[in-house]
Amino acid sequence: MILGILFSCSKDDDNQSEVIEMRINHFQNTGIAVGPVLTLLIQKGDNIGTDNWTKFYSNIQGFNYEPGTIYNLSVKVEPIDNPPLDGVSAKYTLIKIVSTQEVDNETLFDIDLKKYGENFVTTNTGFELLNQIDIDCNNLCNELETMLQNQDFVVGTFKRGSNNEIKLMGLK
């Protein structure tokens, strides 16, 4: 009888998980979790293939994101029992990479550089996005500094550079 209960419980846990299709964008954006973070941009469900991207604050176990590539993934989603108040409520595990698409380095994309007064640009060794992605600010360095000091919202338009660098093409 006890074995029956144990097996039925594990079976119920398996039934709570689901497999979803997910698309990962070719660049990361910034967000605010417990503090400022880099987030993946995802699409799932009916949003796949649209212009609607959602910031994703979790990680996907077994998935190694590389900038410059759009990924279509099959992912197992398992609910987390009693998640922390400021934590995620599901565990994501890569089942397989369905397809990848390289994105041309000239493709423009927007990243939030400052949002609600939270500045995501760091300057420890030149301009960087949260000390993780180098920013080549081109001829816009002074304008970038001024906007970051004087505005609560700053968005940069970028294109991919060499290595892990992004090139600032415009500010809004």
C-alpha cells in the first residue's frame, strides 16, 4: 500500500511538468530582479514568430546561450514547490535545440540602458552592460553619459560587434 502511494505521488509530480516550445532572441536585455540583471528574451505559445518578446528571469538547465543566434527549443517546465517570494516558480530544463538561426551582425536591436532610474551601464573598464558585455559607444560616449546622468529612461540601439561587444548606434 505504501509503495502504491509513493508511486502515485511521483506520477502526479510527473503530470505537473509540461513540455513547451520556446524561442530565444539573439541578444539579451536588462531587467530588475533582486538587483539589475541580464535577461534572455523569449517567446512561447502564440507569441512565437511575432514581434512580442518577454524578459525571462530564469535559467534553462542544459542550455548554453550564445549571442547572435536565435534558438528554437523544446523545454521541460516543472513547478517548484514553495518557491521563495522573490524567486522563480518553475524549473526549466532543455530537452533539445530544435533549430538555430544566425543573425547578421548588422541587425539593429534595442537594450534598456537605464529604466526607472536603475542604471545598467557600468564603467569599471570602459562602458559595459552590467560588467558583462563591452559597449563600443562610437561617437556617442558623451551623449550616453549625459543621458544616463539626467534621464530616468535610456534605450540604446545596437548592432553586434566582435567578440562579446555591442556597438552603440543611437540613443532614445
